[in-house]
Amino acid sequence: MKKVCLVIGAGAGIGGTVGKRFAADGYHAVLARRSDEAGLQRLVTDIEDAGGSATGCLVNAIEEGAIEDLVANTEANIGPIEVVLFNLGAQIGNRSLEDTSYKAFETGWRLATFALFRVASSVLPAMETRGRGTLLVTSATAAVRGNEGQHSHAAAMGGRRMLCQTLNAEYAPRGVHVAHILIDGAVDAPDTLGKMLGPENFAKLRAARGEAHDGLLVPEHMAETYFHIAHQHRSAWTHELDLRAHSDLAWWNHR
Amino acid sequence: MKKVCLVIGAGAGIGGTVGKRFAADGYHAVLARRSDEAGLQRLVTDIEDAGGSATGCLVNAIEEGAIEDLVANTEANIGPIEVVLFNLGAQIGNRSLEDTSYKAFETGWRLATFALFRVASSVLPAMETRGRGTLLVTSATAAVRGNEGQHSHAAAMGGRRMLCQTLNAEYAPRGVHVAHILIDGAVDAPDTLGKMLGPENFAKLRAARGEAHDGLLVPEHMAETYFHIAHQHRSAWTHELDLRAHSDLAWWNHR
Amino acid sequence: MKKVCLVIGAGAGIGGTVGKRFAADGYHAVLARRSDEAGLQRLVTDIEDAGGSATGCLVNAIEEGAIEDLVANTEANIGPIEVVLFNLGAQIGNRSLEDTSYKAFETGWRLATFALFRVASSVLPAMETRGRGTLLVTSATAAVRGNEGQHSHAAAMGGRRMLCQTLNAEYAPRGVHVAHILIDGAVDAPDTLGKMLGPENFAKLRAARGEAHDGLLVPEHMAETYFHIAHQHRSAWTHELDLRAHSDLAWWNHR
Amino acid sequence: MKKVCLVIGAGAGIGGTVGKRFAADGYHAVLARRSDEAGLQRLVTDIEDAGGSATGCLVNAIEEGAIEDLVANTEANIGPIEVVLFNLGAQIGNRSLEDTSYKAFETGWRLATFALFRVASSVLPAMETRGRGTLLVTSATAAVRGNEGQHSHAAAMGGRRMLCQTLNAEYAPRGVHVAHILIDGAVDAPDTLGKMLGPENFAKLRAARGEAHDGLLVPEHMAETYFHIAHQHRSAWTHELDLRAHSDLAWWNHR
């Protein structure tokens, strides 16, 4: 039986690409995303065309029971989950305090913090029983500093980071690896950055960042590090690391 | 007219004591807490006996509209709020992931993160209009690191800290001071630590920490720093500082 | 006998002004700086004209034995040192790696890290014996993040910060307070910023930062916080805090 | 021609093992250490027996010109340096402030901070010219927090970390990757931990940490991550990551 890699937030950027990377190494990828059935099917087909295996699920993570069912169904019908990638974002762009509704603030938390808690609650006990497993969490600069206009996003991501630390403190000694992967830069991803900027500005940004297509974080290359972290021997685990394009300024630097 | 200092979370420890400190300097203290009307009345009486003025309100901050009404009523009936102390905690002791219910996790966030967002949304725009004001936020070690069993508390406090940074980034240039005060140790407070430990263990801890009563954080002394931070000139503001008893280990240290 | 406040790095900015603040409260200020005897004398005269007492010393801190002699002479001839302010900077402006000589790198360390170690070694054991005392350390953003061109300065300040933590861990339980004060912005100081920018650019910057003279860190206002930290009760000590003008961006923020 | 991987601090633990890992992938390993010619020769022989190639050098890094000559000779006689691992430690165990001599404090800096600056000054400009290269820096928990008794070590490592940030800020945009690898736990290394503890205590510790030999950081497994970091595509570089055994407490956690 194949090992299972469950991706929650499997768009065409980081999520789908990491799923492909694991599938290429023999995992069965379970790809969950909220919408775009055609895009989801393309990911599955790409994986199958490359000789791998995958299952696609449309899931609205914010709904009661949705994450819990996804995990339970995967474990029951596909196999024990070896790796989970939690890849839900909650970036809504910059909004002043007065323009940030209570609802927007709460939605940020539901997607970025509470959904992770639900995933952890659903998956980690089983991993603990098996004495093995990995929870990879994509995170953002907003988890370590709060910029103007980022009220909802930063509060949610700051909660996410501290939650990753508590999960790691509790589960690492039991053989379950929790990693907080801090994406500190723009990702070359049409489904997220592309939609936020619009096609024209996205094309401009890609052009400006260089011919070599390495001035933005490229999901295919990021996926190598996700894969590596998930395969570290438990005598030498990484809990937190950053990723950014060589040409980008680290979040702590000013010019 | 007296300046107003609104304390949200005015128990017998930090909250009430900071309220007294401001009242002693001529502020009208508005003291809000969830329960214990008698304790609240004692705080008000203490302040009045000392020649100051105060108003006590029983408010369940988690209820819809409660914070918003408290702020609106204070501004309308008492006076413009000069200083707010946000002092709600969300420590529920150590609970394993499996023993942390979704409800407990959400309550942590409602009290420690969302309530602060509601306070900020209610108070800061008026302060901005006046070009002055201070938001003091009591915070905890869990805002900077997540220990085992602290899932709800650390996620909520991590969100609180990042929210303080976004509020500061947005409001400091407009003349409103936001300070994140990291309480890194046990506070000599009967209403919180005392209740968590029970009277016997609390008495033992106090005894063990020394005759001089300075082995725990003493609210009267902490209040001096809260007061100082609120009165820094805007050319030299502190956004974050820690407080601990001299005999305590800083959170980053190990023995 | 008056309590003694020793300032190492007593220019016309932070150092001299903090010295004046302590003198105004009844301390005898011992003001040490490397050069400008006339400027030093002005500080002493200002303090005496205001009814306080002070001693000025020209000391090249980098010289072997200079700090040690200053401390020993102060303790022997003036009185037990209650407070030391270590205020030596090592900012040499931005220099690329190739333009940073080994000598410049070493000088940064000698001034910003090793001199603090020498001060601590000279002063703290006597404070420990007395069971009381305070070491205030002025620090800079470069202690928490390294920007391009800051090789010497950031390495020296990063060492300074970690040294402050080790000193605090060792001496706080013995009654000696060590505080790391992170100055995160430009200080309105003719002796440092003024010299670095030149008179014309300094005047321009001051003008640009506003009529109210509160767009730069103003030493007179900063001194209030230095004074407060030195007088915190030992049940509620601060080890680290930041200071910046309200209009300045915190080091972790980007616009 | 083979790519060159230069290891400065090539003992039997991390340094030598990372050298072997790169040699196994086709790099020529240049292994430099201060002493134990026999141990060095064993490393070279091991690599050659496995079909790789290596050169061993006894170098006292603290001596004037030693690092500079090592780099120059390697570039001139062996080939362009693709990867440098800076692996010098400066841990001298816990010593109180009074037991830390000026000499010990300075030696810590010379080994842990200044030697890295010398390596960077010697290697990075050539890498910049080639538009590629990697500087891997082994670091320690003392780079992020200063414990009691760690005056020399923490000051030196704090300097090391900030220096890594300045080097990264300056060289990453030019195509040179600088990574700060925070080793947050005990390494199963006879040359360092083994010598510090003595053979008997080292054997006890190894036994206590478990049969699976995964309760300590195992250099063979750590080397996989060093290798991975050096081979990240420049669109997705990591600057800082931690490594610890699954059973170890992260530095920020308390039990």
C-alpha cells in the first residue's frame, strides 16, 4: 500500500506542486481544495500521467465537520496518512482597522488558525498511535511580524505559529514531526498571487523579477524543501525554516 | 474634566491595581470585569477612599456588543478615554491536544485575540481623531513561545501579539501609543494565580518565593511600569517590554 | 553620601542626558567620554548649575585598563556605583564586506561587545556583594537584525545582546538588574547623528521630522525611561524594551 | 573538474560527516581542522575508500593568515570553492562571569565570530564574481539566547548570527547563498561532546537517549539537511533553520 500525503489547500501553487512531488516519489496524493473542480482534475491527471496516483476532493475547510470527514475518509478508504500539508492561506490584502470587519477578522482565524487546530486534532492522535507522521505547515511572514493593514492576517498567522510550537512540543517526542515553513516572499502562483494582482500585473511582476524565473518563489523548487523536511531522520528534525527568492529582502531587513 | 482610564479585566491583580495607580494620579478609572460585584465594589471604594474617582461595571466581554457598549457608554457618559488597559487573560492551564475541545480553543481566541480586536476597533478611531491615546495590552509568555499543553492559550496570545504590532504600525504615526507588555512570570494575584492553584498551594508558593514578597510579580510594582509606559513622550515610545521578578528565569533561559 | 551613576559614553545625546536625569534626582553623575573636554565640562557645569553634582573624565574605553581604572577609581574615591549606563556605540555607517577591514571589524567588537564585558566584569561582582545595582545598556536595532553593510556593527551588537542575556541570567537572581534598551530609530543627538550626517543634513532631517521635534528620539524624553527602568522594584524588572519615535517604522515593519 | 567543498572545522562530528556527504555526491572535500592528524587522515581515507576524493589540512584558524591562505591555496591548487562549511565551535562549558577571563572571552570571539568574518572576506568576493556559491554556517542555541555562564559563547554566537544576516543581505541578491544552521541540541560526536563529557559520561548519555541512537543529533542525518540546503534552487533559499533530535526540548520550551 502506498503512503498517503494529504494536502489541504491544493491550488496550482505550493499545495498542488508539493502534492505532485510526493506523488512522484510513490505517495498517493490526496488533494483537497475549496473550488475549481477543473483545476483540481488537472492536478490529478498530471500526477497520473506521470505514473503516480492521486485523489481530488472539493472541500470547504471552514465548514463544520469538513476537515474531520476528509481525514476520516482518507484514513478509512485510502490509507494511513503519512504526511499532511496544511496549506490554507488567509491573506486578504491590506485593510485598515476601520475597514476590517469582525467577520473578516474571524474568517482569517477560522482559516489560518482554527482549521489547523482541527487538522491537528483529527490527524495527530492517529499518527501518535503509529509512532510516526509529519505535519507540514505553510506559513507567512505575517506569523512573525504585523504590518499595517494586516490585522486579520497577522493575528491569524501569529496564532498559527504558536500553535505549531505547542503541537511540536507535544508530539515530537512521540515521533510526529511538525514543521512551520515560513514563506517570506511572493510565490509564482497563478491561483493566489495571480488572482490577487490580476493577470496583467502578475505578468508584469514576473517579467520584472527576471528572465530566469527565479526572482519569485517557484513552487517546483519549494516543493523540494517540503519533501526534504518530511524525510528528515528523527534524530535531526527542523521545526522552523524560512524560504525566499535569492533576490528578495528578508523580512527583517530594510534597504 | 478628568482623563479616563478604562480597564478591561479589572480583577484584584494587575487590572485593578493599574486602575488604582491611574486614579491616584487623577484619572477617572472605569473598571470592567465579568463577575464578583463585591470585589469590584471594593476596588471602587478603595479608590474613592484614597481621594480618587472610579466607576465599576460588570461586563461579560465575550458577549456580542458588550465591549462596544462599554466603550460607547464610557465616552458618552464619563469622558474621552485617554488610556485603555486590555487585561483579559485566557490561561486555562495545561491540556493535551486531545483534551482541548474546539470550544475551549475558540474561547481562548474570543477572549485573548478577538476581544482585543473589538476593543481596538471601538476605541482607536476616536483616539486617532483626538490625535492622542494609549492602548496598553497585558500579554503573556505564551505570546512568544508555545509550550506543550498550551494549544489554546498560545494560539490566542500569538495572535494577540501580532495584532498589537499591526495596531501599532497603523496608529503610532497618528499619535496613538500601543504597548505589548509581556508578563513573563507568576503574578502575586489572588484572583487569577490564587484561584488556579487553590489557597493552600498559593500560600505555599508565596512563602517559597521569599519573605520580601518579591519573588513573584507584585501588581503594585508592575503598575508603576504600566503608568510610565502610558506617559512616555511620543518621541520615545516603547512598543514591547517584558516584566518578571528578579528571581525568575526569563522564558528564553534554561537551567 | 550620594548614590553614584556612572555613564560610559557620555556625549551630548543619550549618555549626557541620562546622566543629567540621574543627577537631577540626587545621584552623583560620573561622566566618561573619549574626547571633547569642553563638551564634557559643559555637561558637568549644566548639572552643577541645576544644583546637582557630577565628575567628568576623559577615558579611551578601548585602552587596556581604562575601564577597569575608571570603575575602581569611582568606587574608591566617589562612592559605590548604584547604576552604570553603558552607552558606547560602534556604528560606522554602511560598508560593504570588501570595504570592511579586519581592523574595523575588530574595533566594532572592542567597543560594542568587549568593553561591555569589561564593564560587567569590573562592576557586577561589587554590586552582587552589595545585593543591588543596575546595568543599563543602550543598544541598537543591529542587535536584532543584520542589514547589508552592517557587518561590523551588527556582529558587535548581536554579541552585546546575547551578553546582556547571560549577565541578566547570572546576576538578576542576586539582585542586580541588567537591561537591554533597544534604540530603534534616529536620535536627535548632535554628537552622533549630527556628526554622521553633517550639520546641513542633520538640520534638514530635524526639519523634515516635524516642528514638534518629536519625529526623532529626543534624549530628554528617552532619559525618563532609562530612569524608570533603573528604579523598577525587583519584583517587576524589565530586561528588554524598545524605544522609537511615534512616527518611525518599527524595525520589523515594512511599508 | 570536481566542485570543491571546503570544511573549516572538520572533526569526526558534523564537519567531517558533512564533508563525506558532499564527497559522496562528487565534490572534492577539503577538510581543515586544527589537530589530530591521524583522525584527519582517517576521514580522507574513508572518503577515498568510498570512491570519493578529499584533501586534509591541519590549520589553526585563529592564526593570522591561516584561513586566508587555506582559501587562496584551495582556489589556486584545487579549484573554485563551491561550498564552504564554517563549523568552528567556541563552547567552553559554563563559567561564571568571574571565572571568564578576558582572554577566554576574546578567544570565543576570534573563533566563532571573527574567523567567520575572515572566511567570508576571503571566499565571498570570488563567489560573487562567479555568480554562485554557498556558505553554510553551523551555529548553536547560544546564538539566540544567552544562558547563565555562557558569556563568551553566547556573545560570540550572537555576533555570528547577526553577521550571517548581514552577509546574506549583501550576497544573496548576487547569487551567493548564506545559511545559518542552528543546532539546538546535543550532537552524537566523540570529538566534541565526547571530549567535553569524558568517555564514561558520553557513553551513559548515549545509552540514556535510546537504543535507536536517535535521541542525540546524529551527524550522518544532519548532513542530509546541510546537503539539501546547499542545493536549494536560488528561487527558494533558506537562510535559517533549526535542527534537534525529536526527543529534545526546543530551546524556547520549558517543561
